[in-house]
Amino acid sequence: MKKILLSAAALVLLFSCQNDTTETATETSAVAKRGCASQEVLAAQMKADPTLALRMSKIEAFTEKAMLSGRLVNGKVEIPVVVNVLYRTAAENISLDQIQSQIDVLNEDFNATNSDFTSTPALFSGVAANVGITFVLQNVVRKSTRTTSFSTNDAMKSASKGIAPTTPSTVLNMWSCNLGGGILGYAQFPGGSSATDGVVMDNNAFGRTGTVSGVYNLGRTATHEVGHWMNLRHIWGDATCGSDLVSDTPTHNTANYGVPAYPHYSTCTGTPVEMTMNYMDYTDDRGMYMFTNGQKSRMDAIFVSGGARAGFGI
């Protein structure tokens, strides 16, 4: 297990390097490789707004302090969710049942009630976490569009081409649309503009019923992306043997795909067994089923008074 101690300056350097290792499904195929564009979007936002790196460094410093002092959420955080559906075809206009199935998956995964949580290997059972955050569907907003497919430029979040977010300081906004390009989804990390805050999902990876298909049919793409929205990094740190800023996750070589056989060893220092079943890896939906206590602490820290998402806290 790794120990983390990063200065704000080092954190900025980490952010600036992360785009070099962004993975998208276009490198092989949408079926073979998970495509999450969160790091790519973050790099573009930092390039457009040089002050974002400073804001995120301050968030990281606050997070580290909150984790060390034990100043974490004391009780339940309940997240209201607004789902914004952009559709050109009937299939893209996903049903309420499909939307609710995604809310159900989030509640299971963030409260360790998912049936596959019990598959956690003994090696990791001591750090497997019940995050204790719940999600409630507040509203569904629908809008017809002529756009064949959206990309990661946040056009789906604008009032002119898409649907603007609803009170993002107190509501998690999720967009369902045809993303295209083999990308399953992306999220905005804490610290970004409120005008673009939230999680974007391809309609074919939203929930676990309806239009979902292939190996991304269990709603885990949203679990992964909401993890980013709550300040979690990819488990391999977006660099070879990089850091995800969490102390109780093993060091990974890089992203894992498919469903690796356990144990899967890293070639990084100490050759640790990789936690391929962690939601912040790139495995298939059926291959991911746990967060860690360290990840829970990072997520908790953004909801306390003074945290980046304190509007949701108690």
C-alpha cells in the first residue's frame, strides 16, 4: 500500500501530466476498452482557465487536512439528482425505468449493498468501504435535439444546444445523450465552473436496463464517473505506476480492461496485487465492485463545511 504526501506544486504538476495517459475506447473498440474522458476534459479546462489548477490545489490541500484531522462527514449525505435527457431518436429518449435503474445502482455501489461486493478478495476485505452516500432522483428534463452525437466539449450542458444544469451547488446533474467516439462518459472534478458541473453519460451505458448493451450494461460507468465528481482519480494515477492520491489502493501499472484474473500483479515497486475490482479502474462493469476506505475519506472531505461540495453536506 502506498503513502501519499504531495505539495500543492506537485499536485499541479500531476494534473498537467495526466492528459498524456488518457484512454478512450477509440484506441481499439468501444466493446474492448472502457472510454472515460474525465482527465482529457480536465486538461482542456485547465488550458482554457489557468486559475483552475490553483483552485484544485486548494481543494486538495483542504482534502488532505480534513482527512488527517478526522474532519469528515458525520452522518449521511443525500444527493439530489437531476437527469437531463437529450435525444434525437426514440431509443436515445431513455425511459424513466432505465433512469431509475441507474439511481438504484449508485445507491447499491456507494452503500456496499451490491451483490458482488461479497466477491472482494480477502486481501482487500479490510479496506473495502461502505461510502454511505445516497442518491435520490429529483427530476428528469427532456429535450429533443438534431445533434447526431455530442463530444466532450460540454455542448450538451448549454441552454442553446442542450440543457443547462439545475442548481449545481446542491444538485448532481447527469446528462444522457449519444456521446459518440467510443466514450462512455465523463465527469467534472470539484473546482470547475458551475455552468458545466456534473456527469455526462452515453445513453447506451446509462443504468442496467433499456438501451444498455455489451459489457457496460450494469450501470458502473456512472459509479466510476460520480467517483470523479467526488474527487477520485483513476486508480493508476493516469501515469505509469502513478498516484491516485489514496493511501490504501495498490500501485497499478496502468489501466486494466476486461475482467482480469485474480491475482493480477503490478510490475511497479513491490509488485503489489492490483485492485482491478475497484470502481476507478477501467474493467468491464461486471469486473468492478468496490471502493476503499481511503477513497471514502477523499469523497467525504468534499462535503464538510468548507469543502468543495459543502452544499450537499450536513
